[in-house]
Amino acid sequence: MTYPIIQPPFTLDFPRMSKRELADYREWFLDILPERIRVLENAVRTTPGFERWRADETPGSLDTLGEWLTTQVETRACTPEKLMREWEEMPPQFKGILPIESWDLTNRTYSLAMDGGMYFGQVMLRTDPERLQWGQDLRDRRSIDYGQVLIVGTGVVSMNTVGFVVGVAKSLVRKTTKKNLRALYDVWSGPESGLFVPPPVKKSRKPRASKGSEHFSRPTA
């Protein structure tokens, strides 16, 4: 089976994209989402051992999808130009502390992660359609999620499902975690998740009485 790699008509350099480009990206993302989930389902079902998988948007479907993704992650060597760019863009306080990896995910793996992230988001929406929806982070260009399409709820944080699946793929390469898609779902769909927990109510402070106020508040004789 030939898997068609997703081709976003954007640079995906979100901090440098204009507000108009970001709005167009959000519209493109949501328009293409149903098609990409069909592509993902076909890719999974044509893999021996996974023929019975259905993109039915149930939490249980994430178990099999996560298992399938572990067999699909591929890497490529980074170019010297990319390594130099990552070094230049790294904050000074982290240089020499955080390693710069000599590998990157292949375009196909990034594409699968984007498809998987779209599907993961749909599973979340089905879990609580009244409080969850697709949104977009446009608050701060310095935010790691700025410009990206996210799952947002009634709480204080949003859920970058595409970013999460990319993170899972990279963790599989590094062999640094055993977290899978279902484990992430169980955490984020819970009632204590930041998606649902509202920000704490700030207690309003009573104004302090100015000097001499007691004198003026006393009844006259």
C-alpha cells in the first residue's frame, strides 16, 4: 500500500506566520482532517496483524493505534545545516547541557504523527463534546504551541495532540518512556486534567482603610 504523505501548503514556521496564514492553516487542518483519518485507517488496516482496526474514535482504538505506530517510526540523519541551526537557536543557558540529536524523524513518520494527532483529537472530542473543541493558540508567539491547532476545554491548558504523537514517536526512538497514546488519553480525559479544571479564583483583597477613616466614620454626638 502506498501511503500518501501529508503536504501542508504552509511553512509550519508558526511564530513567523501572519495572522491570516494562521487562520488559513486552521481552516485547512479542519477541512483535511476527515480525509487524513481515512488515510490513516487504510494504512493501519493494510498492515499484517492490524486488519481489524477501525477508526471508531473510541479510547480502546488508541491501544492498537499506539502499538501500530511503534512498528512505523523511522529516522534519518540530520544534515550539518540542521545541526548548526539547532545549535544557534538553542537558548544560551542550555548549550552544552541539552544534547543535540544527530537524527530526525522521516517525513513519513511526521506525516503519520500528524494523522495520528488528528485522530487522537477526535477521540478526545467524542469523550466530552460539550466541553472540548478544536481551537488555536494565538496568545503568545513565544509559546511552543503558538499557531497550532489544539484541543481546548474549560480548563487552564490546551492539548496539542499532534505534538503529543510526535513526542511519542521520538520517545520510541530514544527508548526513554513507555507512555503510549492510551496512557496519554487516560491522563488528559480525567476530571482533574488541566483541560477541565478551571483556573483558581483570585480572592479579592478588601481595600485598606486610609488613615483617619475611623475618625470620619464615627457618629457625631
